[in-house]
Amino acid sequence: MAGSKPAKPRVIVIMGVSASGKTSVGQALAERLDCTFEEGDDLHPAGNIAKMKAGHPLDDADRVPWLDAVARWIERQLATGQCGVISCSALKRSYRDRLREADADIGFILMDPDPETLRRRLTKRVDHFMPPALLASQLATLERPGPDERALRLSSDEGIADNVAVIVRWLSRDDGPDRTAAAD
């Protein structure tokens, strides 16, 4: 039925490289949707945090326990009947595939500002474990969602409220967010 709500709760992953706005947009979206928000960085094992603080990029093996923790959070949201929004870089298709194992209907929002905006944001950050030097490795690792993934790409540097409004419109489409779309 057009306009009906999904049969089960929806989990949204706000993805992108460091300083892309995942947390800010994710928190605002969760509030707007009356969902639980989880900061995916808080699910990293201590060893991952220490490695990044030391200026070393994570490899795929480092990310496995973190992605498993993110997937368990998603599964708990669905098992308890609650919608959820989680920030998670989800840089590679294989990482998103792991999260889809937890919820085949998961939606991804790629926060994708230009590299200069990212650099500027990173240099202004305080008390964050991710050093600006790792931005290049994250950008090199990023595999933007393909047309067969349920994803929305926000490449503009709009304000948080504007980004949330675009996401809400995308989520409310009658045919559902079933393909990659760009909102520039």
C-alpha cells in the first residue's frame, strides 16, 4: 500500500569518512524519527582506537570485530522492535554487506562532502581519536554505494536540518529507498 510504514522497524546507517558529519546528522535524524542513536565509534575495540590515535589506518582485519559489534547493535534494535540510527564509516561494500546480514532492509546515508571541507573540519576537531593524517587513507578506501544498494548520497555541505529533511523525504518515498540516489 502506498505510503504505508515498513512491516518491521528500519535501521539507518549514516556513513562516510571522518568529519563527514555522520554523528551530527545521525543524532538529528534519530531525534526527528524518534529513534535510538548509536555512535558507531563507541563500538570500536580499544586496540582500534589506539591504532588510529597513533596515526595508523585500520585494515580489514581490524574492522571485523567492530563491524560485528555494529551488526549486533542493529540486530538488538530490530529484536526489540525499535528503529535506530547508527553512525558507521562503512567505507567498503563488503562492510555494508556485513551490516546487511544483520538487516537486509537497512538503509545507508553517505555523507560525502568535498575533501577540502573534510580537511577543514578535521583541523578544527578537538578530543577526537582520528588524526587528520588518516583522511587520505579513508578517502582511498571509500567505495561509494552502488546502484543496487539502498543508499542516499548527500554531497552538499548543507546544514544539518536541511540534510535531515532530505533524508526524511527519501525515507518516505512510496516505493521505498531501494536504490542509490544523490541529493546535491
